[in-house]
Amino acid sequence: MVPAEWAVELKDVLKTYQTGPIDVPALRGVSLQIAAGEFAAVAGPSGSGKTTLLNIIGGLDRADAGEVRVAGQNLQLLSSSELAHLRLQRIGFVFQTYNLLPVLTALENAEFTLLLQGVPARKRRERVEKLFSEIGLAGLEDRRPAELSGGQQQRVAVARAMVTEPALILADEPTANLDSATAIALLDVMEHLNRVTGTTFIFSTHDPQVMERAHRLIRLRDGQIASDETRERQEARVTARGDAG
Amino acid sequence: MRSALLLVKIGWRNLWRNPRGTLLTALALGLGLALLLISLGLLDGGHEQTIADGVRLGPGHVVIQAKGYQDSGSDELLLPAQVVSRIEGFLQTAEMKKLVRGVSPRLLATGLLSSSANSAGVRIMGVIPQDEPAVSFIPQRIVEGTYLSDDRPSGVVIGAELARELEVKIGSRVVLMTQALRQPGVETKKGAGEEMQSTLLRVSGIFRTGLQAVDANIIQLPLPAAQTLLGVPDGQVTQVALLLQQEGDSPMVARALLKQLTGEPVEVLTWRESIPMLAQILGLDHAFNYIMNGVILAMVGLGILNTILMRVLERRYEFGVSKALGLRPGQLAVMVIGESLALTAISLALGLALGLSVEHYFATSGLDLRWIFKADLPSALVLDPILYSRLSSNRIIWSVSIVFAMTTVISFYPALKAARTELPDALKGL
């Protein structure tokens, strides 16, 4: 079945960075469609273009050529301020290094984007507290980032991304700075939210443990898609290989 | 509105991420404001004192004299008796009485004062002994003997330098020689003419103002004695000097007098017109002080700019994240400006507390210039070595506004820098 509208759609996307006089191609003609509600991972070695791909999907960077559509909107045609509005209203971000504002408490960090959206205080608090209790942050509302562990900080970052109920969450190596147990706990939270809310998740990783949890795995190599498989296909392939062996 | 409050809250909390740095910066800016307030207070206090001294050694805040006297300096130009009466009558009105502290009619001339030892050219001031102390500085500066009085019609007070030159002391006899004044169309007193006149006087007091020109030249004697010597009819004087309660009322009082004396051959001058050099010196001093204050503020301003800019550059990554989350460039700028304004508010509080405390001390106890100049006090510049600060509320409002406006303008550049945080480059910081 083909969805009426893709959550994310890329056609022949090219992106080249210039390092001094040298052109460094980051994406070389990437085409991709991601349906609403998918829980997809973008994997690949360092320099394969994972972060660039996520930045372009999130409107943080612009493609040199090709077409990028998020929630039906062609990002290439949007101004910087329209992109900021799109990010605020439709996209949630989780960064590798948590990136909470150090001067705000966990609750204030989580409600930051709601405040920018102009949501009233009572509603903000209700939504954040509900989310905090769902992801195991209840009781930590008044702590500043420095008083939280890495895993707790990253969960606050996920709460901040989720609290506006965006259509899409982009997470750039969200488990890179976490130990295995904390990383698994975070993935549990993300998967739970994906299942319950139907929010589309796209996260980059080079951690096999994380790749295993993705429902769809897109592998990048040298700025191109090397493979793009659903978990079922992966499992079927592994089974087939086992049978053959 | 809600998001603006959040941005201000973030700005305020950001200040306290580095409390020591924030307090040092606030102290630097506060010190700038404090210096501004102290220097303006001392400047205004000094000027007020200089004006007060200047007018009390000269012709008062407002002077009425015969038309043309200011330009020609001719002692033969006298105020007619009926004009003096009109002036005195007008100054007795309730409205004028509230404004005027003292009135002194004076007869001025030049002459030669001789003792048994020496002679010196002098400036003669015929004054009414009981009126002059309310206007002039000289009666207060008697260092030996006493000031003039009506019961000593032949008494004279002279400056300490003149006394030294003539080698006279209290009770010494001196001879004042001068030429009788001739007025066009006015008959002089019997016996007076172009020939030299002289009179025997007795030194009743010696004064010391600290000003060489005054202490070596000015002599004061009772007005009737001066009128007789100079052959001037009763009631005629060179000028009527007024000392006002408030220096600022000078133009208003001068205008009222001029209106009252319309048609009379007189000129009514404020001290700015009668002592133009004093006004010019004060104007120059003001200008110099403004330049100095400008330099202080510019230096403090550059320090503030550097601090805020460093704070912004250090948080480039944080701004990148905020922008990625949907914060618009304008909101980022508001956040930085809010932070600067919060810093300014702390600085202004510190500066006001420090500046007004020191200013209050100088306003009540004064700044003793003898402590700074030791023995070399420039007596030509200051008659009173204790300088008292005077700071008006207008000056405080002006100073605070200047510092506030300066820091606000200064914060625009770092705010612009924050607003221009480029994505995704800023996110590559870590």
C-alpha cells in the first residue's frame, strides 16, 4: 500500500560542502520516502552523510539540488523563517549531546518549544508532566541539566521533541553518549512513543544494537543509499542465509 | 509575550552562569556611572561655588548701571538718582523680595592711595556699609580689624596685599587721591572740578580673598565719603548690584527690571553678561568635562561590548540548538538584549549606590582641595578650598539614561551576531 502523502520524501538530493578549495560531496543523489509512523534508522560509518541527511530533512540545511518534502511541503521553496516555523510546529529534534539549555530546569527545557508556540502555562505543565511520567522522568521536573545523568538528560531532550506532538522526530545519534543499558532504555521510550502516538521517528546511528531496534534500516555509504530494508526483510534475509548454511 | 518572558528569564539566568564575571562586568559599568555622577556633582558644585564667589567679588547676579558702562568702563557714566529710587522701589515689591537676597548701590572710580611709606593705584568702591555684606564677599573676608560702619565715616578697608605694599596696619592713616567725576550736563558738587581731590582715611579693616588682583587693588569706603570725594551728588551711583536667592533666576529678574526701567538710560545685565570671561571659563570647563566623561563611558562601553560579545560567542552552539528548535532570529536577539539589559540594571543599581554615596559625602563634608594641592593651592581659581558637590535629580536621570542608552545600543551588535547564528554550522560546535 502506498501512503497518500509521505512523511518525508527526497528525490535526487545532492549536497556538497566546500572545505577550502576542495569540494566534499556529502549526499550524491539520495532518493527516499518515509511513511508516517515509521521508526527508521539511518546507519553508516562516519562521513557517510547521516547527519547531513537529517539536517536536510529537518530544514537545518538546504540541499544543493533535488527535492525535499516534509509533511507535503517542499523545503527548497521555504524561506528561513518559514523553515523555523515548520521546525517549531512539525519537527522535533534530539541531538547527540542532549543540548538542553543549562539555565532551565528539566520541565522548563521540555516546555521550551510549547512556550514558543504560545501554549498556555497550565496546558504546558499538564503535557510535560504526562510525558515525564510516561518516560520515567517524574519527580525530576525541577532539576537543572547538570543535576541529571546523561540518560535522564537525553530523555528530557526526547520529551522536549515530543511534547509539541510533532509529525516527525529526527534524532542524530541519540544513544552515542549513553551506555548500553541507558541506550536500550531510551530506545524503549522512543519506540513506545512511536507506537502510542504514531509519530514518525528517523534516527541516525552506527550502533548495531540500535540498528536492530529500527523497523526500517537505511544504510548510507559515501553519500548514497547502499541498502534500504524493513526489519521483516532483514529477518527474512538472515533466516534464508541460516537455512542456506 | 509569554515567550518574551521566557527569553528574559533565560537571559537573567544566563547572567548567573558565571556570577564572578557578571559581577565584575557590572562593577566596571557601575563604576563608570559612579564616576560620572561624582564628577558631575563636583563639577556642578564647583561651578556653583565659582559663580557664587565670582558674583560676590564682582557685580552680583544682576547689575543695573548706566547704558554703555559695560563696554566703555567710563566711571563718569552714573545712574541718575531718580533711577536708583525706582530700582529700590521696585525691589521692595513682594515678588522681588522673594527673589532678591541683597542689594548694594556702589560708586566706582580709580585713585591713588598713599601711606607714609608708599603709594599704589587702587579701584575705589563707595558702598553702603550695612548693604554691602549681603552682596559682596569682601566684608566676610576681613582678617584684621573690622568692616566699614556708618559711625566711622572716614574708615576704609583694603586688601592684604595692598596693606603689605603700603606698609599699613589697622588704624594707619592713608590719603586717597582721585579726580572728581564729570558728567555731561550734570553739575558737580561745589568745589569739585577737574582738579585732583584728596581725603584722609583711616584703615579700619584688612581683607584677604586669596585673589591677588582683588587683594592688591580694591578698597572700600562709605558711599557718602566716596560721593563727596568724587563730587557726585547724593543718590547717584555707578551701579546697583543684586545678589539673588537662586542663580537660575538671574535672567528672569534682569528681564523684569529692564521692563520696569523701560525708557531709562540704563543697562541691566546678568552675571553672564557682566562677567563674560567667567561664563566662558565655566563653559569651557563643562565642555572639557563632557569630553572626559565621554572618554570614560567609551572605555567602559568597549569593555561591556567585549564581555557581551564573548558571552555570545561562547554560546554559539546553544543558540544553534535554540534556532533548530524553532527560535526565530529576532527572538534570539531579544534574548541577548534582555541579558544585556539585566546586566545593565545590576550595573546601574551598583553605580547609583556607589556614586550617590560618594556624592552625598562630598555634598555634606566636601572635598578638601588642600589635601590634593598641599601647599600649592591655586588661590586664583578657588576662594574656598572645600569643594561641595551639587547633583541635581536631572543630572542623575541624564546620567542613568546615557549609560542605559549606551549599553542598549552596544548590545545590538552581539544580539545581531546571535540572531545571525548559521545552521547547521553552529551545531557542529561540539
